[in-house]
Amino acid sequence: MEIKILYIDKRLILCIKPAGVLSESPGMPELLKEQLGGEIYPIHRLDRAVGGLMLYGRTKEAAGKLSGLVSNRGLKKSYLAVVEGCPEEKEGIFKDLLFKDSAKNKSYVVKRPRKGVKDAELSYKVLKSDGKKSLVEIQLLTGRSHQIRVQFASRKMPLLGDVKYGSTYKDCPLALWSKALSFTDPFTRREMNFEVMPNNEYPWNEFIEYKENENG
């Protein structure tokens, strides 16, 4: 499997993770190492079922610096999702307390802080809606396991194809895509901004107008 590279230099790689491939080992690092050679260091994660933009380091020093961006919210991440229904407000912020059950690999919204519970926050904007389904752009303000999926599902708006969190659309892939990454390169101080749309397939093509030969 050849991974599409959007940007590469001696310290970092911006690439597109295909849905179904693990973002950490054994997955993307091994595929990139086979394709490019050298060591590959994960900086952030995407769920296995989610495709889209990802950032990797090529040296330990770069990985440390880039991971620091994540810790200090210097890596801005934007996602697209197709959810069931439509949020009452066209844009807003979701704030929740999330608990991850590692045995079930599932997260839950809970009401009170306790051991293992973490704050979760995201902002969203409805781009298009047909009443039954909505295309939503999301910025993660925290990075919790399954955060987007569980925060929308807890409000009775599961992502299409997300059977784990209650979607009634069982015959399509999970409708979540890592659309954009923005950060300041810690070595060159250059502003790095990358954006890529999901493939021209259901359910994205019900909301997005694709140009011929664009993204498949």
C-alpha cells in the first residue's frame, strides 16, 4: 500500500492515512518506513476507521518538538463528519466529561469527575444539512479517545457508519475525516497549513461538490 505524501522534509512528514490502517504500530509507521526508509515517529493518533491528514516525525528530536505542539495545543486539527440529524445551533461548542472503558475500547459521557475521567471540548459548524443528515466541520480543543464520535452520539447524533456508538447507517464506512492540520514548524518557524477533502464516495458526495478527478 503506497501512502500519499503531501509534504516531506528531513524532520517531518504530512501524509494521508487510509481508513482501516492503524495510525501507530503496527500500521502507518511501518508502511512509511517501507516506502521512505529511516525511522518514523507518531505524533498524534486517528482511530483505525478514520482516514485523513496525519503528521509524523522523522527524528527523535523532531518527534519531541512536534509532540510538544500537541501537548500545548499548537497543532490545530480540523475534521469533517456526517452525523445523523442536525444540531439545534448551526455552530457551537460541546463540553463533556469522558470516561474510557479500555476493556471495551469505548468512551462514555459521564456527569461527575472521578478517576480516569477527562475534560473533552470541541467546536463545530454545520456546513450543510438535509434534515436527516448533516455535514459538520469540527475543531478539536482536546484530544480524547473517540471524542468526536461519543460527543455527537451522546446528543443523539451519531456519525454515519459508527455502529459502536449507535448509528442506524450500518452499510457505510465511519463518516469522519481528518481534513486539515495547521502548526508552526518548531525548527523553521514556518507556518504549515494543509487541507485535503475525503474521497468522492458516500456519504461525502451527498454534501460535497467534487471536481472531476479530485480525490478519487
